Amino acid sequence: MFPELNSILNSTPDSFKSSDFILASDRRADASFLIHHYLSFYLRAGCKVCFLGLVQSFSHYSAVGQRLGVSLAQAREKGQLVFLEGLKDSFGVLLQDTSQQETQPLSFLRSPGAGLEGLFRFVERSVRQSGDGDAGESWGPPVLLIDDLSVLLSLGVSVGAILDFTLYCQATVCSELQGNMVILVRCEEEDADDDEEGSNLLQRGLVHQCNLALHIEGLPTGYCRDIHGQMEVWWRPRGETIYNQRKIFHFKVHDKGASFFARGTSSAVL
Amino acid sequence: MAAPMRGMAGSSNTGNTTSFQKKTHSKLVSIPGTRPSVQNGQLLVSSGVSSLDYVIGGGLAVGTLLLVEEDRFDSYSRMLLKYFLAEGVVCGHELFLASARDHPDEIMQELPSPIVDDVAGIKMSEGQSQPSDPENPDTMKIAWRYQNQPRVQTALVSSMRFGHYYDVSKTMEPELQQAAKCHRFYQLQETPVTKGSSPLPSPYQALLKSIQTVIRKEGFDGSTPQSKVRNVLRLGLHSLGSVLWGDDVCCNDNPAHCHALSTFLYALRGLLRSSLSVAIVTVPSHLIQNRAVMGRIIRLSDTAIALESFRGSEKETNPLYKDYHGLLHVHQLPRLNCLSCEVPDTKDLAFKLKRKQFTIERLHLPPDLSETVSRVSKTELAAGCGSTATGNKHLDF
């Protein structure tokens, strides 16, 4: 959890907006530190977290989580965290001889054209589960975290199927169960002759659905060792605010967190 | 200082120079040819080129995938692959080599020969210290303190060093090469799998199956009981994505199996993460027209570098590049088990292949803009303007 990011976004583990769909995207940069922030944030807040970790192993997230002060292994044991490890199960799904039932979460690896229904059923099961076996452990509102969604494009799933999946998840998690959703999407450069199936199309579709968009990019002036990039925060008007709010910050990622500062005020420059 | 050494020589024959024993954490696996990273404790292996190890943050982490985008004539990327395999032979790691164009045996025969430290005397020492004998002609007269030390070990059988140097003008001796256990996969000799509906096209499916079989059989994923010493498996996959692998991502703008290579890399990374192995994959990226595909492939690997050689291009005659053979671009560095990664100083790197070394140097110096640079202090101006010079001296007006 990054304290500076909490103050920028006006949220703390004790008080945060519910039914929020947060989109983290990047273009030629790496926004995965935001996923670690939200993972530790919601685990501290006591929410039930369903994490689809499609690009890294569980030990990676738990090692970073330890530095940020949460223990993922403990959370998983207690039932607070449901973790789908994509990498570990992927080669098993691809190399098995007989195709098992189609509602396996990773069944899209074998038949990418069929869509993501198996994955959605897995998510639905995880967020609807209440502590049936435990001694009345009730967690907070459910949270769905996905890292990252654009890898599904590389595995052959179409943009339409992914957008359907996110719509189903939003309807279930945000509207029905009053929970939150955080999705990471990684994009390519804006290409003039970009074909229809692209991560840019996916990102535009998701920006249309989300409430808060955090976009990470490199500095427009080039590579700098001490400022790792710029983050653009965009809030969708909700409730009494009628105008779009958009702010830009620079950031630097450390070992134990990230620091955010206004443009031009990095300690390397001053 | 004299007394302990003399006492040591009489009592223990282990060849230690001091009696200080470093207390090693029992959990750390000690495999020859690896070392833990200073940054995040990951187990690293050397890629065979020490300057490349430095550029990618100390070495290749075990369980990760290094993607090398080939240069136009595949000369330097093939050289990197050979360095990687030669390093595996010298450290005693197991190898897995897959290629579609040249037979793996040919690549193995072309491995560069390692440069041995001690030229005179290849005989390995017994390890026992011999008592100083006045009749023995080998008795040292001046450096007699060192008489009881074991001789310099020159055999490469158990090399604990990290990173070696190779002489590219000579090929590795056949005995050394045969001593290494190498699994080979030659695409043109594999029978295509025709049955069933495999999600991946046949060559990639067969390659994935073969890699998984090797990992399981040799116990790299910890499935077999630990009766043998743990070792690292080095995988070298040459020119994936080229037409010889049955993939048309290099020839078509909209290939029929455009996700075959990316799905394969995803599954390969899954296999690597769950075993003690490290892989280097070379891809002919200059043939792939669709830039989005290359971006996806880079995202799916951990470390990604690209080689751009000057041979045959107009940069060959550019005086700026006259000392170098090509440029090295680092496209991606992994963040393993930590938030931040090793951020390089500069991204302008050039390489040069000399006979005994593959050097990578920075081309220009970056502007000196960092948090630790010293700046001319403005306090002498502030003292004249205002009485209170105790404010933040960087923001004084």
C-alpha cells in the first residue's frame, strides 16, 4: 500500500468507495506496482479478494506483499484470498490428452475461440463463497483483481469476448455484490493502421466502463533513471461532481513502495 | 599470523586457508555455477558473457526466460546462444537444445573453448598437503609458508566460479563437450503429431511436451526424491517463430496461427517457473511485420534484448560506430519478487565481439541528472538577499 497514492485518490483501507471499477493501464511502461498496491490495500481492509494472477507466480506476489506488510500465504489459508495461478496450470492444460469439462478456468487455452465462460464461473464461485466452514469469518465486500487482462489477447481470445467477460464481472461484483474491481491492461503504442484486434481497442472499451482510470506512461521527454514515469489519474464524474477530473503525477518506484510527486518536483531536479 | 597456519597444516587436510567457516543458511541451494543476487536474493546463473550479465542485473535468474531478438544475419545471436551453452558445459549444468535449421549436434560442436586460468600443469592436486621434505626437489625454499597449500586446481570438472571467458577462435574439446548431458530436439526429425486436436501447432506442441518430459524425468521440478545433487537445466531454443518451425508469423501480415508462438512462450514460462531451469530463446524479429506481435512476445518473456549488427548497413561506415560491431537494446528487465528492478544508467549500449571477450559498452554518457549529483550551492547568494537563510536552500529566491 502506498500512502501517497492513498492521499491522491482520497481512499484509505478504512474508508473507500464501493462498487468501484478501477482500470490500471500502461503504454510501454510497467504498471504492475499498482496491482501490488491494491492487493495489499484490500487485504488490509479485510475484503474477500479474488486474484487472477495470470502472468507471475504466487511467490512473486507474496514476496512483494511481505515487503508491503501483508502475508498472502496466511490470507490464502484463512480463505480471504482466492488465487488463480495462470502460469503453473497453463502447461498442464495445454499438454493434457483428453479435454476435461469445459468449465475449467483455463479452458480458453485449449479453445480460445470459445470465450471466457469458464473463467467467469470461477470468479463467480470465488466471490460468492461465504465462510461456510470457518467460525463465522465474514469478510468485507468482494474484490476482483486481474493481472493482467491483455495477456488473454496474446493467448488468442478476442477483444469482444474479453469485454463480455469484464461486463459480466462488473455486473456481478460491482453492481450486485457492491464490491470493487481492479484490472490491469497493458497496451502497445498508438498505431495509425492498428488492426481491429488490439490492446488499444480493449483499453478504450474498458475506459468506457470504468470509474477510475490510472494510466502509466514513460516520460514524454525520454528515459530518466530517477523518474520512472508519469501517471495520469482520471475520475469519472459520479454523484455531485459534474466535471471530469484529470491529474498528472510523476512517480518513482522503490523497493518498499512508490513515491508520487507533482510534475517537475522530483528531488533529482530540484 | 604464523602460528595458526602452521598448526593448520599439521591437523586438517581440507585445504582451507583459514579456520573460519562461513555459516551458510541451510535453506540456500548451492549448485555449481550459480550465485544469489545481491538485489533480491534470486538464484542467478551466468549467461556466458560477463558484460551481458552486468547489463541484465547480475545474471540470468533461474526460472526466467531471456528473449534475444536476432540480428539480421543471425551471427551474434547464435554466438550468444553458444556462449550460454558453453557456460552450461563448464559449470556442469544440463543442456536442452532445440533448433530447426541446423542440427543441434552441429551447434554443440561449434561451442567456444573456455580459457583456462593456469597454463602450466594440468594435473589436479591430491588435496593432501605433503610434509616438507628436505630431499624433495619440489620443496620451496623462499615461499616455504605456501609449501603445504594445495596446488592451483586447473581442471574444470567442478568449477565454482561465476562467469567464464571463452576463446572464439578455438572450439571446445570433444571430451569436455561429451561430458555434458545434452538433450536434443531437432524439429525436422520429429514425427508430426497428427492425432487429436492440439491447441498449439504440431512443432510447438511436440517441443513443449519434450521439455516437460525432460524436466520431469530428470527431476528439475523437484518431483523425484532428492537422492541426487540438484542441478540447473539450461534450455536453448534457436530461431523460434521462423518458418522452419511451421509458423507463419514471419511471412504473413495476418498469420493463421498468430497466437501459437505467444501461447508456447506462456506455457514455457510456466514450466520454467516451476523448475530449476533457465531458457534463452532467439526470435528473428526483423522478419515479423506485425509490430504488435513482437510487443506481445516481449511482454511474455522476462528479460528481452535485441541485437542490431552494423554489418551490411550504412552504419558500418559511420565514424561514431567504428569501434563496435553493433548495438544492443535492452527492451525489458524483469522485476522478480520485488517492486523495483535494476534500472540501467543508460540505454545506449554497443557491443563488440573480440577473440576472447564479448564486450558491451555504453555509447554515450547520459546527462548528469540524478539525486546524488552535487550542485553549486546558492547559499552565498541567499545570504546577501535575506536575513533568514535557514529555509530550504533549493527553493531560495
